[in-house]
Amino acid sequence: MPGRISLALVIHNHQPVGNFGWVIEDVFRAAYEPLIGALERHPGIRLALHYSGPLLDWLRAGHPEILTRIAGLVDRGQVEILGGAYDEPVLVSLPEADRLGQLGLMADELERRFGVRPLGAWLAERVWEPSLPADLARAGYRWTVLDDSHLRAARVAEDAMWGAYTTDDQGHRLTIFGTEQRLRYLVPFGEVDELVEHLRRQATPGGERLGIMGDDGEKFGAWPGTWEHCWGSGRWIDRCFEALEANADWLTTETPSGWLAGHAPRGRIYIPAMSYVEMTEWALPAEEAPRFHVLLDAARARDEPAARFLQGAMWRNFQARYREVNELHKQMLRVSAKVAAMPAGSTRERATEHLYRGQSNDCYWHGLFGGIYLVHLRMATLAELIAAEDLADGTARSSGRPGIATGPGGAARSTAGATLLDLDLDGLDEVLLADEGQVLVIDPAEGAGISSWDLRASRMAVASVLRRRPEAYHAVLLEHELAGAAAATAPTGAGPASIHEIVAEKEPGLGRHLHYDRHERRSGLLRLLPAVPAEEPLGGTGLDQLADSTEEELGDFVDEPFELDAPDGTGVVARRAGSLRPAGAEAIPLTVTKRIRAGGDRLAPWLEETVAIRNDGPATARFELALEWNLDLMGGGGNPAAYYEVDGPDGPGRAPHDGRADLPARDRLVFGNDHEGVRIEVGLQPAGRTSWYAVETISNSEAGFERVYQGSCLLFRWPLELEPAAEREVGARFAVCQERDRAEEEEMVTGPALAATP
């Protein structure tokens, strides 16, 4: 009896919150719309489609006709629509209530739009933990798709992966499909005949096997080189569908739910916490990832059984690898707690919408591409969290009830003024300083630096600047340049190279821009630099040294612990007894007292830092004191809307945020972003030298390695000479003017959000 087999294609389509509209439009025309057209041309092909909530929102606004066409495919049983969490968060990163809320929101929306409630759920980045069966089942989902690596981790044999398995948690059952790795690479990068033959080899007389291919829809036309391959002269998709139709007597295309209706799961499995293998590699420390990669490649090349057991770190390790990811995650948890405490009503609904969008997964990790390094996505995600917190705090103020200012595991406290609590769950308290116009977090344990500075009205996360740190793929870039490669790696096989195989540079010589920071990119940091010669007011530490992170640091105040006085409601006072360590001389003990205060109103908040430094030693201390502020006002790409005002022969002019400058002593600096409606005037006391440079990282993208602007490092600098027992004080006051109130703009479109009476 000839063999038979079923094939279920599951196509996942997603666009991040905050992505540029023109980027999504390009992907729509290159991949999303052509696939729907191909399905309409081939009515015998059945498959499953998943669209994340942000993409559905974009399609509803820009291309509602495609949703009508998809609905037609659903109505005739050709397409099964998958659900999942609406805004594509990593579910395990959320509080339980938000997990169920996101899952239910997507199911409700799909039922309204397509007339059927989804049975299958797509898991963002296939991040799995053993608690998920209960969450998914409680939300009404019956199955999900994971990778074959998940099945291997559950000790499923290689020849037993062609089917479905059952798992459970807390008395709730879930069915697991495993997407087969070879199918993911053959579709669409292999020959069509090779795909058909691969399936033929797996066919059985009883036809009980199912091949699952679950992967990103963007690879069908939007990845580099794939449009011509899939839709142009290569016609890969149409040729594939034609071949599947021609072999329909033994090769049946199925939707996952359709297959489950006639087949029982093959057995029971329990999967440990993991994701796909590449993700577990990316979650490793940068120095460990290459070793893991070599070991895995070698084991696979030799077909060693050990390859089945090799995996790296779990997804949560990104919160250990990146301070910025951890603080983003903990800010999300803080905001979630505030939103959950709001009374029911339209204001809470709006806050929940912003919270959910702020949970979109893309900035909560970093792999081969993008992630937390993509500044426009990071700022968009933070803007959503700022909006949700603003609504929650506003509701608390208007009701006369104390708001919730809490860390993820902390107790509720008032939102007015400053509070001490462990916001980042490192076992040490931070300071939350909040008022009507802004929210700040200060970390006494690391230089009493400002970790975040959020402007409520404009929803700008002004202090969100990513640290430059080593990444495993930097070695790949340097090897590529050493070999003299000038273009993308040549494709292997019949189709274009997978984006995982491409090595390219968007500009030559990127390796020379690889620099790594010695401390986190917080703001309000105290630097002690070598003294400036009196005859050279712009001498001493130069911009190249600062930008390349090769400057000499003489003090121990940048990221060392400060002792904190009790917050007084408007600010904090932090002290450190440290030292100046001049080259070739004895250390000189110094005491530094930092005062950080904030105030103002919603549109015009202000922030002030003053530093008093006292010489406690017997020798004269000579050095340059610098206050370092790392700020992001969306000034990348030479954005003309983002500016520094600088004096010139014809009066004040403008300089870009992603440039650099070193200006002689002044008592005032103005910078801002016209599009965001933010203008900040800094007053210095006394007048000080002002320097800035762009903070740029080197990361990978689908198009190759590129420089990514992360923010601007701004330093206010004063030459000091302190006799024994002498003390000096310097300071900077930031006065913010915001022309836009995003909450008011939102109300003009949607109507006022009024909290329900409790």
C-alpha cells in the first residue's frame, strides 16, 4: 500500500509596536498580500494563519480589504486563524491576569472579525514554561505550535516527532505540535521537488503522520532576496502549491484543528522551560554563546546523539544580560499593578490598551537582529507604559485615593513625592520620584544615577540610552572584515540564503566603531577626569577619548554605592566618601553630596542636580569634574527635528543629536525635538564647559550589520582645584517645556476617558 502523510503549514505574521508605517507597507506588498493571492489561486491548499494584534490594527486602518479576503478564506474552510496574546508579548513575562487578558482579547477580536473563536494559539518566539498549559486552556485554547527542539527537550525520539502530543498543568490539558526543522528550511529555501521527496520519505501506509511547518510569514518575500525567489521569476510559492495539489492523492494539506479532529495525540510529554535553540544561544552571556555555537555545530555535523541535549539559557536570562531589558520589564510590572488597581471604566480600558501594547515582546530581548537595540521600538514601547501609568496615576489623584507606587514585589505607597522601594528586584532599594509631570528612578547603589526619566505629557523616555557592550556576533563582523568580504554571503542551494546565514555590512569598516562602555548609561553620573591645563580651556580629556571609552577616570563615584538620606517628598540626598586617584600620586579622600530634586507642572516639569565635593585629604586636589547625562530625544539618522542650539557667528544655530561638539564655558544650553514638542533648557551654575557625542552601537539586521544611534552623551565640565578642607558646588537645572500633551490629543480622537465611580 502506498504511503500517505498530512502537512500543516502555520504562517506567523507580526509587526512590532512602533514600527515605521512605510516598513510595514513594504512587507505587506512583498509578503502578506501575495500569500493571500496565492491561496485564492489554489483553493485546494489548506493552512493556518496568525496575525499579531499590532499587525491586525495596522491592516484594519490601512488595508481593510485584505481582512475581507482572509475572512473569505476562513469561511470556505481553507484557512484556520490562530489566536494567542493580542500584542504578541512573551506570555511568561506577564502577570497572570495580563496573560489571560491578552489571550482573551485576541480570541474576542478574531471571533468578531472572522466569526470563529480560535482553537490554536501562537506563542511569541515559542518561549515555553511548564505553567503555560493552564493559562492557554483557561483562555479557551486547545493547542499551540512549538519547535522540534522543544520535543527533543521532552525526550521525544526523532522519528516520533511527526504528530501531536498532550501536556497539562494544574488539571488543564493542552495539545502540542512540533514544527520540524527540515521543513522550516526547505520552505521556501529548498527545491520544491526536495520538499515533496522529504515528505514522501516520512509517509506511512496508515497516513498517521503529520508534518508541521510553523515559521514567519515575512520570509515569503520580505527577507533579503526572497521576493524574486517566492513571487518573481522563482515562483516558489505557486510551484510549491501546484506540487502539493498534484500529489494530493497521498499528500494532504490540513489545518492543525482539522487534523486533530480525526487523530489523537501520540502520547504525553512535559517540556522544560526553553525556546528555539537559537534563542537559547542568544540568551547566553556574550563570551559563552560562541562556545555553545561551536559545540552544537560540531555535534550536529557528526550526527552525535548529544546534539539533542544541547541548549543554552532560558529566555528570562535576557533580564540578567541587559540592565535595560530588566528595568523595562520591571517598569511594565509596576505599571501593570497600577492599572489593575484602577476602578472599572473607560479610563482603565484605555490604560489597559496602552499597557498591553507596552508588553509587545520585541524590546524585551535581543538576538541576531534588532530587539532592545532598535531605539524607535524601545521608545515606542516605553511611551505606551508611560501612557498607562499616567492614566492610572491621574485616576488616583482625581479620586483622592493614594496611588500605587510599588515595585513588582513591594508594598503600595503614595505616588506623591519620593519613595524607596526595590523597583528592579536586585535586593536593593531604588528611589521613585514622581509628580504630575514626570517620573524618575534613581539608583543609589550605582552612582546615584538616574535610570529613567519619563515625561508624562509627551510620553518621552528621555533617559533611555543603551549601553555599548560586547555581543557574540561582533566577532563574526570582525572576521568578515578581516577576510575582506564586501558583500552578503553567497546563497547556498537553490534559494536565497536564510537571514541566519547572511553576513553583510550596511557601511564599510564598521569594526572600527566597536567600543564598549565601562559603566551603565545612566544620567546624573559624577565623573572625575584629569585636570585641564589653564592655557587650554578645551584641553584635557577629548571627545575622541570619551566617545571611544578610552578616557582616564580618576574617581570612584561613577557607579559605586552612595548612602541615601530619607527622601523628603521632592527629591533625594545621596553621599559617598570616595577618593581621587591621580596618576602616580597618593589617593586623595573626597566626600561627594548629590542632591536631585524635581518639580513643576504637567507641561513644564523641572529636574535639578547639584553636587557638592569636599577635599578631606592633606593635599590639594586638581581635576575636572563632569556631570554625565545620557539622553534620548529620537535624534538618530540626522533627524532635523532633534537639535542642540549652539552659538555661531550669525547667532544661535542648530546641531544634530547624533553629532558631537565641545563648547567653552557657558551657563545655558538648549536642546529638544520639534516633532515631539519637547524643548529643554539647561542652566549651569557656575558656567561650565559643555561636550556631547553620539552613543552608537553595532548590531545586526536583516540587511546586515549597522550603526544604531542610542542617544546622546552630554557632559557638563568644570576645572576644580580644592585645597584641603575646601568644598565646591556645581549644578545643572533642566527646565522642560512640552508643547504636546499626548493624552489630550488622544481624547480629541477617542473622546474623554472617565473613570467609573468605584
